[in-house]
Amino acid sequence: MPSAILADPAEVTSSEAALRRFLHGLPGVDRVGTEARAAMLATRSIKTDAKVAAIDLAIRMIDLTTLEGADTPGKVRSLCAKALHPDPGAPDTPRPAAICVYGDLVAEAKAALGDFGVHVAAVATAFPSGRASLDVKLADVAYAVAAGADEIDMVIDRGAFLAGRYRDVFDEIVAVKAACARGEAAGGGSAHLKVILETGELSTYDNVRRASWLAMLAGADFIKTSTGKVAVNATLPVTLVMLQAVRDFREATGRQVGVKPAGGIRTTKDAMKYLVLVNETVGSDWLDPDWFRLGASSLLNDLLMQRQKLATGRYSGPDYVTVD
Amino acid sequence: MGNPFEYAPAPESRAIVDIAPAYGLFIDGTFAEAADGGRLKTVNPATEEVLAEIAVGGEADVDRAVKAARKAFKSWSALPGAQRAKYLFRIARLIQEHARELAVLESIDNGKPIRESRDVDIPLVAAHFFHYAGWADKLAHAGLWRSRTNEHSGADPKPIGVAGQVIPWNFPLLMLAWKVAPALACGNTVVLKPAETTPLTALRFAEICVEAGLPNGVVNIVTGAGETGRALIAHPDVDKVAFTGSTAVGKEIARTIAGTRKRVTLELGGKAANIVYDDAAIDSAVDGIVEGIFFNGGQVCCAGSRLLVQESVADELLASLTRRIKTLRVGDPLDKNTDVGAINSAAQLSRIQELVAAGEAEGAERWSLAGELPGKGFWFPPTVFTGVTQAHRIARDEIFGPVLTVQTFRTPAEAVEKANNTAYGLSAGVWTEKGAKALWTAQRLRAGVVWTNTFNKFDPASPFGGFKESGFGREGGRHGLEAYLDV
Amino acid sequence: MSERLEVLKTYKLYVGGKFPRSESGRVYAVTDSKGRTLANAPRGSRKDARDAVVAARKAFPGWSGATAYNRGQILYRIAEMLEGRREQFATEVAAAEGVNRTRALAAVDAAVDRWVWYAGWTDKLAQVAGGANPVAGPFANWSTPEPTGVVAVIASQRSSLLGLTGAVAPVIATGNTAVVLAAGASALPALSFAEVLAVSDLPGGVVNILTGHPAEIAPTLASHQDVNAIDLTGVAPDAGVASARDLEIAAADNLKRVLRPGPKEPDWTADPGTARMLAFTETRTVWHPTGH
């Protein structure tokens, strides 16, 4: 699509009016057709060798998450141990991509994970509501980055978005992106920025498409569906719309952006459906933990049980995977 | 590791179906050989494996079947509607119970992907019987009590009599349901001839009728080829002819019954335009174009075979369309991940090949999905022709295969003019996010079914049928009763 | 050895897909036509009525939003489940109504057939009662019958199973949800019928069944501001405290649609037509411009 409509990204974000014109000029999303397409892809059947490979890929894509008021250092250490040794009985089990925690527990997670390559992602910007002043949000980000976070999962200001103040949303993402930069002392570079759209609150697929483009134009490295804290979290059709957006954005700008559905993905079957969606919407370029993540917690154990089933031929049970 | 999503084969089990080596004709509740012992073979179009031998009904067999139907008509039509309803509800339930078996059987005999037979054909078959079961005791509420020929036809309209029904091979059991369910609901009895290449689900349906306890002679299935169909339609004691198939045969039927009192409904060919405006929801439009022309391998009378795209978005739409077609999976119909299955017969394949060759010869630009097709069986890859004009044969003749022609237009009026510039008038599609424009366009399209922002949707409550050379009469919903009542 | 002692059923209300005892903690003895006690029924209270309305309201979006085909399948399933309990209901109807077994069986069969009849209506009423309207102007215009909402049903107190079916099936066929008061002879068969509904894929809350004293419950339902319509068919002329007219006056407070009782018990075996369905539907008309 939009190579024609996005000749100059800087131009479309140059003013509130230009940004609105651009976002409202995106093609509409047909709800019924989108949901039908997602439902059809959900009938794909992944068997045998393909399933073995897909399960390991799904494990590698997990952002293993704990985001509770009751989180403690002990809980986080336990989760990190799980990430390093997902299935003690099967040492060939791959590790998840990252641990996802609140900012104040980043240092704990960092220490527990060591140098094994499992990232630490921190939610920030007054997660999950995003209701705080910009200064507080940026301080939240800076704190997590300073504590060693490899990735920042920010929330957009849904109130501003729904009120049509797109430029405010855009500026805030740009500011957060800047705050993701590490100091020279910390080795430079920048924490990866995932932008949570909270699609359950945006409600329409047209909004999801516009918010996706808005976040990408502002510099998001990833766009993420949900906080997991509202009534409707990741769904297949929402993820389909976001995948279409990253596909079209790369075509228009040459820059590839990742996608992370989060919340409510609990079973291997769910995970397979998301991978199929990726495969048939954006193709194998995105079938990699660098470009697609699954925000989840209980999903890992279900994948491990399926993995054991494929290895042994017997159905496993919850007593044969570790609880953390 | 490579991409794990070269999905491994995921075949639906064939063990669920039990195909006999040979089948007779189903007349008056029992199976019997054809009087002259005629047989034909039905093959799996994906493998060319012979599935079974089928009796070929001749004039004597047709006569026997019509007599059985005539005999059964007296008591069947006299049953209270609520009783007929209960038989049809039973049939609907038995179809639901045997749904997977019927889906596999349909895919083996027809070549269509199991995903379609499982998720579309068979559920619609059951729904159709369910829907018309409910009508059987509500005919007085259908608003169809005007009478021309039957002075007894009052508020409680009467059936016509014995229906001779001839159906095609593209949706074998679904077309049977569209014919048999309303006929029986209204109190008619039927003699049905399935297509010669796809008789197996109809024969399985005959067994379901027995299981449901349907009185003998109410449904008779006479298998065979064209001659069998001709004999049925010409039979003097057939009161009503219902045909779905080609426009050429439809015209032949119209000539055959000229001067008789036979009623007729015809559901014939099509060359549907699928109009995409520049303000369409492009991603869904692309899905709809694909659904429109590659559903059942384009072997669909209402297929959206002519894409008319607004010139201002043509390039970007075609790029998206091509990308999407490249994700289609062509192959084993029984694989749960197959999107496009086999062409139903060698004859149909050669017709597609002939028309595609004509398209190339006339200068249209052909693009076909690359990839190896199975060595055995009848296959044709999803194909798109660009640079097509109204003058090209591929834009005028029904191809009945996975072949899309693309033309552009500049204004809504031009889109409508080109869409209507055909002898057919079965269906059409319109894609725009602007509701008023969708309805404006729909009101001007000379087609029996217009889909806006969707395509190839069917429902037992929704009437289906054509304008112009796509035939006349409607199947589905309240409108579908008219074809089987003496009104 | 002593003779086997029968296990007696405790009858309970049916609210929100569950079988609670009455909030009142009370029961009353249900007697047969000769005054002999058949069993105790819960004596539903005003609070039970309130809970039932809440359950019906909660079920309304899902049930009215289900496809007509889906509703038809479920109504047909009710018929299937009832057919399988033919003997049980023949016994219960005979005891409750004081009729002989032959008549009781006929009533059960007619009830099964009535569910089948309404199962077939779910996806047809819109084609019979709705349609396209040829307005003069560049507009598409069409009308459809839509469910009115939560319907209170004062069920027949004489025709237990068939009367209950004849009143409840048309209410839910079109997508309404129901709060049913079954009193008199209907109480026990109605509560047993709830057991049929509970195994018929009918979502909880679509039909709620209360037993008790009409004088206590009927006025509560008639005056309830979150009830959209009321079927007064079962209000017996000799019910005393709350006459049909009093209930109709109470229903006027939020302009409930009221189906008045006839002068006598309806003939439940007769072809019911569409009147009872249309009594609880609203016609919605949509205008849409056509142009480009």
C-alpha cells in the first residue's frame, strides 16, 4: 500500500493537522472480513516436525512476564531461574527471549539472569494506565534503563489518542524513545522500545491501525497489543491488523518493526495460531524473536508439556513442569 | 532451523468413509442396478484413482423412479406439514452427525479442499435442511397463496407434484440440499440426478433418507450422465424441473419443456464482476477477491471472476493481491491446510486450459502461481490476467476455474456499465467503505446476488439465483418456496 | 426385606441457569385436583423475582445477539430433550392437571411439537414480518422485528407443560429472555421442565422459572422497571388479589408491552400463528442513503 502516501515521514508528523490527515487517510479496516480472515487462519493444522520446530520457536519468542502488585525479589528470581532452565528434564529446551517485570525489579532480574542472553524488559511510563505527568513517565523509563533494562514496554496515552490529540501521543513516544538511550558509562546504545497500544481500549480496528502507524512513525521498535490488565487483551484479528501495519510500514519506509501480542495467550494451540498469522501475513522475516514476541506467563508450561508429549508420545501433566 | 511453517502434511483421515465398489440407483427406497446394466466410474480428481462404479440410469430407470415418486406423492403431500417437518429435521440432524464423513467423501469425489467441505459445504447442507424443515408447517405464512392453475390453492398452498432435479458437480451435496429440502418441505417428491463425476455424497444421502425413515419414493436418486438427465427432464410425468448447471444446458431444457405444463427453475452460469473502489478496506478486499475466485478453485457459478478495480488504486491493489495469492497452498484436498484443491475432471481442466490459451493469444498478460503441482490428477494453478478488456474472450466466457481477469475503471458509472456488460447476471461484488456508494452500486447491478464488502456468502435464509442468462427462480429462504408451490 | 423406599425430588427454582432454593426459605404444598399433596414447591419471593429479572437482563445481549439459526437449533434441542422425558412428564402432567394418562401424553407430545414449530420460526419471522420498504427517494429502507427485551410471563395455571411451552417458546424464539411465574397446577411440571432447559444448550438466564403465590410475585414483575413486557395469559379471573387489570395498570409505569389474558383459557393445541411472537417484538426500520 502506502509507499505512495508516505513519501516523506517527517512531513506527515510535522503538525497535528498533517498527522491527523495521514492517519485518517489510511485505508479502513473491515471488521467482519478481518475477523473472518483471522478465524480462517486459526484452522491451520501444525503437525509432526513442523510442530516440534514451532514449539521451540514459540518458547524463544516468549517474554516471560510477571506484573503483579505482589511481585517480590524472590518471585522474580524464581521466574528468572525458570527462564534459564525451562525444563530441567530436557536441557535442549530453548530459553525465552526475555523476562518482563516492573522497573523496580529490573536489577534483581538482571543479576539473576547473568549473561545467558535472556533479556530483561521493563514496563514503564506509569504502566498500565499511563496516567501520570510526562516527567514522571520519563523518570520511570530512565530508572529502568539505568538499572539495566534491555527493553522498555511503554504504554501510550489512550485518553489523548481517543480525544484525537495524536501529536501529544506522538511526542510522548518520541520523548520516551530518547529516554531509552543508555549513558556512555553503561556502554551506550539504547534500550529497545516496545509501544503498548492497549487495543482493548482503542476498541476499533481502525484505531488499532492508526495507533500502530503513529507509534512506528514516532520510532517504536516493537508495537505491542496490551498490558494484560484490561478486559480485552491480545486477539488474533487485532494482531492481524498490527502485522499488516508493520508489513506496510516496512514497504513504505524500509524500516522493520516487531509485533508483540500480550495477555490471554495461554496454550500451545493459541501460540501456534499467532505464528500462523505471522507466517501468512508478513512471512518468515518476522518469524524470529527479534521481530515477534509473545507476552505470556502460563503459556511456557503448556508449551513445555506439549514438547514433552512430542518427545515421549505420552500426554504430560502439570506435575511434570516446574511451577515458579 | 529454517521456517517451520512449511507446514507438515496434515491429512484428514480417509478411514471415516467406506466406499463400496459399486452403487445402484436409489428408487422407491431401495438400491438397484440399472435396467440395462450400464455403469460408469467415478474417480478421485486429485489422484485419478477409481473410487467406485456407478449405475447409469436409462429411460426405463427414470420412468420407474418417476412412478415411485408419483406414487409417494399422494401420501407425502397429504401429510400434515408438521410431519414433513419432522422428517426434514431428522435428516438435518443425521447430516450433522455424519458431517465429517460427508466432508471427506465430498473432498475425495470432488477434489475440493477439506477445509471447504468441512467448514462450508456440509454445515450449509445441514442448515438448509434445518431451515426448510421449519417451513414445512408454515407455508400458509409465506405470503404465496395466489393461484393461477390450482383452484384448490388457498391460504394453504399446495405442492406441484413430482420434481425432476439435475445438479452439478461443484457443490454436490449442497446443490442436492438446495433442491431436495424445499421440494420436500412443500410436499413434492423428487427424482434427483447427481452429476456423473460426483455421485457419492448423493448416494450416501440416500442411505441417510433410509435411516431417517423417510417413506419410500419420496426421494429417488438416479445416477448417470447427460442422457439420464435428459430423460428425466423430458419425462411426461415430471411436473417441475429444477436444474443447476451450464447456461447451454439450461437453454436446452427450456426448449425441451416448451409447450408443456412443466414448471422450471434454472440456476446457470455467471461471470461476476467484483468492483473495488479506491476507498475500499484494501486488505479485506484482497481477501474477498481471493475468496471470490479461488474458493472451490473458481468452479463456482457465482465466482467473482472479473475484477474491476478503480484505476487510481490498481497498482497497489494488484501488488497486494499477488502477494496474498502467493500464500495460497495448492494440493492434496484432504490436507487440512490446503486452500486450492483439484479441478474436478479432465474435461473441465481442458476447458480452463483452452480459455487461458485464448487469453494469452488475445494478448492479455498472464501470471500464475509458481510451484510444483501434483503429477497425477487434474490441477490448475491460481492465475491472474491483466491487460484485459471487455472484448477478450476470457472476460466474457465463463471459465469455471481459478482464473481471474483484471480490468480498471475510472468512475462508479463506468464500473456499473462494465459489470453489467455481460449476458450473465448471477452475482456481483462491491468494495467500498462508503455505505451510500455500496448501495448505489448494488441497486444498479443487474445480478441476483450482490455482496458488498464480502463475497461468496451463502445462507439458507438468503435467496440465490440469477438475472438474464444466469437463469430464473430463487433458492433459499421464503423466496425459495415459490419454486415448489402451485402458486 | 422391606419394600424399596422411593427417593423424592426436592423442587427448586430455576434462575440464571442454576437451581436455587427460594430466598424466602419457604415452600408451599402443591396439591392435585383432589387436594392430595404432590410435593412442596419453593415459595418464590419478591427478591427471587428481582434476581430472576437480573439474570434475564444479563442473558439478553447474548441471546438476542445469537444468530437466528443458533436459536433455532437450541429450541429444537429442547424438543429433543423433552421427547426423551415423555414418560416422566406424562406422569407429572397427569398428576398436576388431574387428567388421564392418554390426555397427559397428548399434552406432552403437543408440547414437543410446539417447540419444534417455534424452532422453525427463529430464522423466518423476519422474512414474514419484516421487509424492504419502497420509500420515495434515494434511500434503502428496511424493517425487521427485534426482541423487546425481558418479558415476564404469568404462565397458565391449568395447562402445565403445554401452556407453559405455548407462552415461553414464542417469547424466546425471537430473542427475548423470560421470567416465568408458574403457579397452580403448573408449578411442579414447570420446575421439572427447567431440568430440560438446563440440558438443552440454552444459555443460563434466558428462561427463569419461579413458583409461588401470584399475588406476591406477579405485582413485583408487573411494576419492575427493568421488565419490558408482560404476558398475563395465566392470570386467572379468580386469582383475587391482583387482577389482570391491576397488573396492566402497574405495567403502564414503564409502558410495558402487555399481552392480556383472554376470556378463557386459550386452546393450546390450536395453531398459534405469529401473534405471540409479534406481541413481544419491536419493528426497527433503517434508512440508508444511496449515492456516490
